[in-house]
Amino acid sequence: MRGNTRAIIVDAVLAAVLTAVTVSSTAYQRPDAGVLTIALVLLTSAPIVLRQVAPVATLGVVLAAQLALAVLVGNSYPEGGFAVLIATFTVATQCSRRVVLLTFGATFAVVVGTVVAMAGHSIPTPVLWSELLKGLLGIIVAGVLGESVKRRAEHTERLAARAERAAADERVRIARELHDVVAHHMSVISLQAGVSRYLLDTDRPAARTALACVEEASHDALSELRRLLEVLRPADSPGADYEPQPGLASLDGLVERTRAAGVPVEVAVSGEVRPLPPGPDLCAYRVVQESLTNVIKHAGSAGVRIAVDYGENTLTLRVLDDGAQPAAGGVPGYGIKGMRERTELYGGVLTAGPRDEGGFGVTARLPL
């Protein structure tokens, strides 16, 4: 609203200045100017106040007044043609290219018509040619500048839209990371805290073991949360050094925490084990992590088998449990949706659902 008000004020001041120059110039050159002349003179500059509201109409009124002034009075461009140039520039910046081409053709026709009309008032031929050349060059320059400004504005809008999309993608990525971290570690903490409370009076060594698992899981969760929150800090903000993003190299620790939560886990690795790019490596880790979280939440102490196959061109992950109920209740939630989005982001495919022999299975294939 402030920007619109400021633009209207600037246009009003511009129109007032041009009108004052036009009227004073006409009064000096034609002291006996009649009402028609004064009216046409005003119409050659005053409509500039509406140039951003109705650019084509403004240019049309200004051109019609200029042509009528040249035909009826023999006077052209009393304000030096600035109003025509400003109106032409505005059309070039605000209208489509088709409209711009049509209005430019009309403008050229009016400029030529004005010169022809001036020829009927005994204006020297060299002056007429000079006026024609000056008018056409001015229109071309105004149009080129307007087109340049419009392209620059469109480029800026594209960059802003791209930055907005990147920010949205980053927010989704952070939300997905937070979901994976919080869901897994808090599931382990919740389960082990309940076990320790139950065993506190009857089996203190087992309760201490459960509390140690709670401590380790909470420490890992805090470390990963700090690393994620570091992304939100300004670039020039000093920060601590954090551990690298987890990957399949951290799979053993993830499995041990899950076993400590009371879930039997078996891991089988086949193929030539080799380092993976950071993105697919993190994606593979998060798929296993989310699958184990679902087992803890929904399948209790069901046994889990994790199969990691390093193929020549594809990494295949399978997380299968033998629980009596599907790990996700048979209804895909945000966890499975997040796993699928992660996998598709790196060109992979993920399937998840109940198994025919019972339990739940997650299979992810990532191209290498």
C-alpha cells in the first residue's frame, strides 16, 4: 500500500511539472491561444498522472492530443515530447509484448502524422526531418529501456520464486529430519524409561541398563538436533563442530540401541561394501531408522531382519519384521511417506506394507 501511494504521489508531481512547463511554454509562444489550444495542451501532459493505472489509455490520450494540436494549431510537443516518451516507457514496462508492438506502431504513425501536419504550417523541411528523426529515436529508446526494465523485473521475480522454493524444500527437509530423529530416539527413550520404572524395585541392574540406554539415546538425539538447528543459524554465527551426518557406517550403533530396547535385530550385508554419496547414505540410514522405529512403536518385541545388498548399480535395503500386526497398522503415516519422499528424491523406489507370512516389510532401492 505504501509503495502504491508513493508511486501515485510521484506520478502526480511529474504530471504537475510537465503540465506547468507545457502551459508556460504555450503561453509564451502563443499569447492569443484559445480555449481549445489550452485544453489540448493540458491533455498532452496531465494524463501522465494515470500512467501506471491505465498505461495504454494514457498513451492513447497523449498521442491523440499531440496529433490534434499539430493538425489544428500547428504546434507539436509543447513540453518537448517528454510525456510521449514517459507514456511509451510505461507501456513497455507494464504491458504484454503484443500490446507493446501495437501501441508502438500507433505511436510511430502519430509521430509521422504530426510531422506531416506540421508541414502544412510552412515549417522548414530540415526542421521537419529533424523532428521526425528525434521523435522516432526517442520512441525506440523509451521502448528499449522499458523492455529492459521489464526483463530485469521478471528475472528478479524468478530468482525470488526460486529462493522461496529452495527455502520451502529446506523446511521440508528439516521437518523430515526432525521427524526421523525425534520419532526414533523418543520411542527408544519411552520404552526404556517404562522398563526401568517397572524393574527399579525388582531388578536394579536391568533397570540401570535401561537407564543407560535412555542416556545414550537422549545424547544421540541431542547431538542430531544440534546439527539440524545449526542449519537455521546465520552463516556468520559461530558454532561448534558437530558429528557428520549418519550413514550406513552408523548402522551398528542404531541396531544396538534397538536391541537394547528389547527388539531382536539381525543384520545381513551382501555385495561389495563401499562408501556411498552423502545423500543416498543418509537416506538409507533414515529408512532403516524409521523402519525400526515403527517396529518399536507398533510391533513390540517382534524380530527384525535387516538386509543390505550392495549391488553393482543399486543399493537394496529390506527391513522385515515378524510381528503379529503390521508395523504401521496397515495405514501409511508420515514416517512411511517421509521414507518414500527421501528415496524418490535420489531416484529410488520404496515399497512398504504387510507381508503375506505375517509382519511388515519395507524395501528401498537406491541407484548408485
